[in-house]
Amino acid sequence: MPTRTLQIPTTDGQADAFAAFPDHGERHPGVLMYADGFGVRPALREMARELAGHGYYVLVPNVFYRQGPAPLIALPEYIGEEVRPALMAQLMPLIEAHTVERVLSDADAYLRFLTTQPEVCAGPVAVTGYCIGGLLAMRTAAAHPGAVAALAAFHGPVGADGPDAFAEITAQVHLGHAETDVTPEALGELNQALDAAGVDYTSEIYPGTVHGFTMCDTDAFSPSARQRHWDRLLPLLDLTLGGLKPVPPRLPELPES
């Protein structure tokens, strides 16, 4: 599986990024993947490689590049409850400094870069995100309705911008919520706002999960919920981008003996 460390030109400098894509010498649909608050690290690279194995070019930018290359803070191999508060104390100023204006400016740069890579085929792309990356994915899809065909967000604060933020989304959407993040009542309100905006979506609480359930290097990880996340994400991408994927050549039929 080919991988690359890249530099994405932005209006504020160069964003370091990780990319993974199939080794077939072909062009593939593009997927912009936003990391959770802990950023680009081995766990995210593993997820990008797994997704790329299904026929996609996956780009994972360091959204906090203004403060330096990833990783911005020293992360243990396993992020447990005992270290989480100290890590979040370091990360919250970075998250708070990443304003909507910065998000949208960067999204322009990320999509422009992604769609001009020689391994990426022409056509729309998908955007997926985890935790705070889910909100960034929502903002990106809303700002680029013609370019983003699919949007998936997992255990993210996707409703943080209010119901009006959904009005411009034309992508097909899947939202996977942690049980500890969203009450059934809040889920109902979110889904009503998506209905009112005319969004084509699925939105569900993953049973028995806590915030961060997709991340294998944290104590929130749930193997079954991560598999459920793939079971929702991959069909969504196939439905929206499958027509862009290269079709293997048909093998000649062998003559009957």
C-alpha cells in the first residue's frame, strides 16, 4: 500500500499531510479524512490505509499545521483516562484557535490539492471525520456542495453550528453518534433539522459506545462499533463514488473442454 507524507499549500503556509492509496497504477476516487483532536498519528494512518485498500485515495491533513507539524504534542501509544485530561488541556487551545474562517480556508486548499493529485480521478470526493473532525467534515461539505458527494462523521459535534448549517449540504450523509454524546431526544432534534434542510442522510446512535469509539489507541475504542462504522462508511462511498472506481478488466472466457 503506497503512502506519502505531503505538504499542502494553504493561504497560511504548508499543511503537512498523510496520504494512502492503492498500488494499482490507476486513478481512484478521493477521500478527505479529518482526524480527531489527537491528530495524525499511527492509529489514523492505519485507518487511512484500511480505507485506501477498498479503492480510494485517502488524504489526512494536519489541521493544526499553523502551530507545527504533527504530532504537536507528545502522545503515548495508548491514550487512557489517566492521561486524557492533561492531553486535552494542551489540545483545547489549538481546537479553539481553529476558527470557522480557518476551517473553510483550509478546506478550499485541501480539496484543491486532493482533486489535482495524479492518482485521483476526476469527479466529486467524499469527506469523513472523527470527533472534532466530524464538525470540520460538515463545514467542508456545506461549503463545497458541488464537490462533495458523500459525508460521514463519527462521534463528532456535528450540530454545533446550528440547524442552518445543514442548508447547503447536497452530499449523502451518514452520522454515527456515541451513546454518551447524544441523547435520543437530541438525536431526534438533529434529525428533524436534517429533514428540514432536505439532507439525504442516515443518523444513528451506536449502542454501548462512548466518545471516540473508532480510535484503537484510546480507552474509548470499541471493535464492534468500529466495524459498524466501516459497515456504514464503505457502502456510502460505494454508492456515491463507486462509478468513479476503476473497473478491473474482464478475463477472457476459457473455451469449454
